[in-house]
Amino acid sequence: MDHAPASSPLEATVADLVAEVARLRALVDRDRSAPTAAGAATPPTADRAGDGPASAAPEVLDRRAALRRAGMVAAGAVAGGAALAGLAASPAAAATVAGSGSPGVLGTGLGGDGVSGSTDTAAASGVYGTTGTAGAYGVFARHSGSGYALGVEASSSGYAAVAVKALGAGDGIAVTTGEGTAIFTEGGGSGLHVRTEGPAAGVAVEALGGGPGVLVFGSSSGTGTGVAVSNVDTGATLYGSLLGLRVGSGRQHLVLDPPFTLDPPPQRSTPGTKGAIVHDRDDLWLCLASGTPGTWRKLGGANTAGSFHVLPAPARIYDSRSGTLPAVGTKKPLSPNAARSLDLKANASGVPVGATAALLTVLVVNASTGSGNLTVWANGVAKPQANTMVWGGDAGRFTAVSALDAQAFVQVSASLATDVVVDVVGYYR
């Protein structure tokens, strides 16, 4: 039997053993099948311990003993660091091991690898496993400690650590876990990269218990992203693809990428589906009725006030009259056309920093007789021409909505001298 050149004395020894075992096995098989002379007794065979009857043919026993010795030498080679090294010119196998009721190959590393496989041929495998039996595994790994049952490392950029190709109707990867993590990765690459070119889903998740089908965490430091959807053509995250993320069955329910344009959904010529939620880089939209472009309602955005938060009870944040509560701010009437800043967070009102607007009740008291007006507007902004309220006597009560500055302050100004009382009903954020 010819062999490829050995790269070490150990491999050369094992290669010679493989050849010798093959030769001896052929001789033993020939002895077993050789016909005996008429009336001659069939040579008895040795038992597994090698202590066959003395009447056994010496040559047959010697060959079987040699086979056993070859196995012991191979075991010694395993203890020396190699479980099994077989060298053969392609395409024939260097060694074929068949196990019945036990492993075909059992490798134990005493300081080295139990089984080490490598190949220098494209499309070939260092270790290859296959099975045609239901419930069986082509390759199976188990770890009972705190380590890893199967460790895979890719040291070359551009190549996957694990490449899975499903050619039939079965799953490419089936992952089942108890309380641990099924897939864990660290580094600059992807822990799991899925690509599909047919009508089937790249990833199908079925949750049959009480937990979520997919649970995604961002970085604990706040710099990572739980889910990022990118356009393959432009590489832009969250912009430009027809459908970045779909949630639901049978129709589109959640879309985080706009269809090829950054125009708001109401200005598009593309179809909208009822129930779709679209982010157009600036605002978040909900589709209320399907159509082209459909009926859309803005849920929020950089230029909207946000959601309205009603306080449990109206909170008084200012009273200009002397001796009244809350005891904050200037305690004297407004001077004509002089602005005064008010903090809507005062008196533990519940209005937070960052609120964008507020609903107020404004009361003028002890107002100068005449036709007056009062304006409420955001702090730090020039006084507008608009009036919040007007009066023709010495008192009046009105409600107003006003924008706030970043610290939840407003300004008030009256055309005539008057005291003013301000209550907050709720705020927008």
C-alpha cells in the first residue's frame, strides 16, 4: 500500500501500522474462508483474550496476535499525542473503523487533542460525519463541566467559523438549550450570519413555552444595539430598504426602514398597509388605512410636542400676591409689558426637565381697570405678538397651552399692572 510522505516519525509509524494491519487482516480473512480437506477438523479460533486452544493453527494465532499487538502500538501512539493519524492518497480512506455498540473511534488526549483532523484540499473536511438514521447525529459533542461541548474558531478573516448548508427540507441549525445560552460570540464578527436566497425565512423562531421566541439585549454600557437593520445595497442602518423588519403573520405590521425614499409616508407614492409603523428618520408614523400612500398619523418626532401627561391634580406653581403659597418667585404684581420667568417645576408640581409644553390655567387678580391682555410663552424666546388672554375688567381666568424651555420655564407679561396666578394641569413630553 502506498502512502503520502509522512511529516513526522509518529505519523510514519502509524502509517506503517495501518499497512501491516491491513495485510494481516487480509490473511486472517483468507484463513477463515479457506476450505478444509474432506474429513479434516476445522482449525479452532482463539478467544478474545488470545488464549485459544493449543490445536489452533500457529500461523493463524500468530497473525491474530500481531493484530492485537498492532492495536496496542496504536494505543501507545494515542498516548503519545495523536489519537489516530492515517495517510492515504486521495480518494481512498487511510483507515476505516466500524464500531458496533461502541464508538468507531475513541480518542483521548492526555495533554493534546483527542482527535485531530485537518485537510489541505478545497471542499474537503478535516473531520466529516454523516448519518442516515432518524434521531442520530453525524457529529455529536457533549460537555458535562463548565467548558464548551464544541469549540469553533475561525482565524482567517472572511471565512465563517461554522458554515451550514441545508439542501433538503430540514433545518440547517437546530439549537435547543435549557437555562444556558445557545449561541454566544465576542469579537468584531457576527455570532450568527444568516443568508437566504429563496422564499423561505432566513431565521424561523418558534416559541412553545412561556418565554420569548427572540430576546435581544444591547450593550450594558449603552453603546451596543440590540437589533440593527441595515440596507445591503447602501450599508445605511434603518434607511433605504423596502422592508427592514417585519413583525406579524400574513401582512406587514412593523417597518423600520422607509421604502427607497426619505419623504414622510403621506407624501409617498408607494402603498401603505394598515397597521404599519414607519420611521422616516425624523418622525414615527402609523398607517390607519391601506392605500397609496394610505392614511397616516404621526405618532411622534423631533418637531412634535410628544404625549400629554395629565397631573393627578392641578399644581399651583406661582402666585404673585404677597403672603400666598407657594412662597417662590417675585411677590408683587406684574409691571406693564415687563416679562417675568416662571418655573413650572416649582412646588413639586411633577413637571419634569425636558417637558416640551404645558397646559396651564392662568388667573389675573387685582388687575388695573381697562382693556388688558396677557401672554404666556417659552422662556428664552422673544415675546410673540399673540395674546394668551384679554380682559376688560379687574379679573379673568383662562386656560392656555405654552411651549417650555429645556428647564421647563415660561414667561408671562401683561399690558397692564396685575397680579397673576398660574396652575399646571398637565405637560407634554
